[in-house]
Amino acid sequence: MAASEEEPEALTEQLDVARRLENLPYTLDHVAGPGGDTDPTLITFPGCVCLKTPCLPGTCSCLRREKNYDDNLCLRHIGSEAKCAEPVFECNVLCQCSDHCRNRVVQRGLQFHLQVFKTDRKGWGLRTLDFIPKGRFVCEYAGEVLGFPEVQRRIQLQTIHDSNYIIAVREHVYNGQVMETFVDPTSIGNIGRFLNHSCEPNLLMIPVRINSMVPKLALFAAKDIVPEEELSYDYSGRFLNPLDSEDKESTHHRRPCEHREKTNVYEARKRASPDTEQLVP
């Protein structure tokens, strides 16, 4: 797969075969599905006014406390370096900063050559043909954004032979509230659909917001990834949220990580400021 996700050059022969076999319409972004509270294509965030100065914490309205990315476009807090998933807000289409702003990463799309391939035992998989440094954005997990009743309906219709690609993103925000986002790439999706589960994944899923509160489910490199290495993430999200000592004591009975079908639940613990509609660390 080429560096850009735009069709047709970015879609290699392997992806074309996979799409034909699985009858998968391709989308670069989330699409509105039944029951979703918000159309993911709507623009509801205001833009920053950083016309003559770079977007920096304290002056850019999209950056509340610190930069999201370093000078090499790597996510600054990732894996064991982050005690919880930090909220990420990128500059959007209404911002006055340039397209080269360093707070525009996920929206640029694929920057590495990726390849859909047939694995020995797990069906289709996704691997990189390039070296990917730790912290770099790799791809999104895109599909239909659904309401919970529709999620329940679709799961009830599944048979034991069906894979479940629906992912539930639960974000703990201010005052004990929980924001939930349900994404299903079964009928329409992108290359993220071909990612397999691993108990020792090389990708982390981070909700990234750009134009609205509907997050893009962005996958970042959790470590340096070498060419030809299969890309994977932990469907349970536990790799992103390591337990502290108290949590470990209370969950010692939890089942160990094992092979999973694509039944995805991702938990991100966040705090929201009562003074803003956006989530901030």
C-alpha cells in the first residue's frame, strides 16, 4: 500500500483481492450509521486563529496544555510513558494555521507503505513495508458510527462463524460521565479492518478529535516497527491502560490475554475541564 490512502494508487493488489473476497466498500473516514448521535462528517469545532504564529500550548485554542506531537510528528506520550490515554485534539478545517502545522498528523492520512496479506492462521492481516518509528501515526480504524441499539441488533444477528468488527470506545470524562463511540467496519471500512489482535501489540489506539467530538480511532506505533512486520493491537485496550498496583490487586482474577475475535472494547480514562466543552488532561 502506498504512502497515501487515496485510491487507486494506495490500494495494492492484495487489498484489491481482500476487498473483492469480503465485498468491502472502502472509506477513508467514518460514515454515519443507524442510530448515531452525531454525523461524523459535520464540522462543529471552532478553528484556532494562529495565522502568523505556530500553534503552541497557551496560545492555540486546539492545544490546551502541551503539544500532542514532537518535531518528528511522533505522539509525545505513548505506552508505559502515559498513565492514561491523553486527549488529542488536532487543528481542523476552520483553523487559520497552514496545512503544514505540526498539530495536523492523523488528518494527513497514511504516511507509510502498508500491505494487506494472507496470514497462515488468522485470515487477512496488515503489515508495514517501511520502518515505522515509535509514536508515529500508522492508520485509522474507520467505519460506520452507530448507536448502541443498532450495535446490539447487529451482534444478535451474528452467527458463531461471523467475526465481530464492532469496536466500543468508552472515554471517562468529567464528573463521572462516560462518552461512548461505536464503530463498525463490517460493511464499509478501511485498512484498519484487517488488523489482527495480539497480546503484545505494536500499535495503540488513541481517540483523536479534529472537526467534532466524534473521534477518529487512530493507531500509533507503540514501538519501533521493522519492515515486513505484521501490525496488530490489543482488542481489549488493556495494553494502552496499564493497571496500577491497586487495580492489579482487585483484578488478579481477570482472564489472561489470549487470541480474540474482533470483539473490541477500548477504555480510555480522561478528565474533562468544567470550563470547556473539549476534553483536556
